[in-house]
Amino acid sequence: MPDMPALPDDSTMDRVAAALSTLDHWRTMNWADVAEAAGDAVHFLWEAWKGSAAFDALPPHDQAAIHHTLAMGRRVHCEPRSRLGPDFWQSHIEELRAEAHYAAALRHTSHHTPALAGRAQRATQAVSLHHRLLALPPAWQHTILEQLTPRAGPCTWHAVPTQAPPTLQEAVGLAEAAASTGAHPEPAPARSPTPDVSGQTLMDALTRLPRGWQTETVRRIADGTAPMSALFNASQSINLVRTFGVYIAWNAPSAPHAARPEQ
């Protein structure tokens, strides 16, 4: 009978819980204390995960999600010295909280809550969406990512509000139905005054990511993050988790002994 992955030391998870409690009440707290708690939360989360068989047993998209959470926490922790300012990072605290709670729940059953069931379901859905997106003809892949890219610019205004873009799941479903009949997507309308990143460029960037990071990026797009932002954040996070001793084959200059390449 195979050995079960060992649970983390209770004191480590107690420190995670204390930091997460601070993040849960961040609106009533001094921002410097919130930034400190963000750093503590991800530090102790990684203490609970690193070097464990439990981490290796996770599917690649959950490994990527945990690494992304580490990077988000490090960014918030360093925010007082960042040129972006607290207003920018405060807009990301809710995502950090949710993801840190998810990472803790994956590691220790005492951190499970009903609210996390929805997060786990979205991870499962993202695996399916990722496969379905990759199965589409390239023209439809590019069209979907362009549809989900906000049209921004100083002259972007309309007398009548534009229609909200579809969700990723809706866009993939419509593309599958059209592609099954042999239909081709209509040309994208011109975007002015500045051109947006093309769907082909976005799709190329997605497929260059490690497989687990592709699925995690698809999950974030499905949750409403613009494709360009989700891709940029993924690449930034892959670089930033080096500060935790995590080197990923996608961009690691060399593989030190602490490396854990993402497949």
C-alpha cells in the first residue's frame, strides 16, 4: 500500500490561518499590516507544501495555481515599495484571499469550507475548456481571444453601450457549433486608435506556457480576466516564484537542486 502524503506541521498551518484571518479583515486594517500578512500567508503556505509528495501528487493546474498565489502574495507584500501604489493591489486582495484559502484547503482538510467547492469546480471546468479551446481550428481560437479582449483607448466611447463580451465558455460553445458546420469566423472589426494584440499572438503566448499554467490561465480568463492580463500575470508569476526557490523549465536559466519543473 503506498504511503499517504504527510500532513504539514500543525503550527505551520496555524500560521497560515492567522495570516489568512488578517487578509479576511483587510478592509478594517492598516494597509502595511495587510501587506505583511500577505507575505506571511504565502511564506507559510509554501513551507507547508515545498518538498512534499502531496505537492507532486497535485494536477499541474493546481501546482500552477499555488505558484501563482505565491507570486501574488509576494507582490502585495512588496507593494509599499512599489510604484503601483496600494489602490492597484487592493483591487487584487480578494483574488489573493480566495486563492490562498484554496491552496490551504488543498493541503489540509481542516481548511475546507463550502465556498471552496466552487473554486474546485472551476478548476475542473478549466481543464475541459482548455482541451476544447485547443481542439478548435486556429482561426476560431484567435477570434475567441480577440472577443474577450477589451476595446480600450482614449476614443473608445459609444452613444449606445456596446454589448458585453461573451464568457469564455459561451464563446467556445458558439465556436464549436459554428466550426462543426465548416463556418469561418467573421473578420474582427478594426480597433482604433491603437491596435490591440491579435488573437494569434495571444494564442501563441498561451501555448508557450507550461501545460499546467495554460489551464490556470484559461481558468482566470473564464473567471473574467482579460486574456492579455492573464497571460502577462502568468509570465510574471513564473519569474517571481524563483524567489521561493521554484525554477520552472519554461524560463529557468539552469535547474538548481530546488527545481520542480512544470510539465
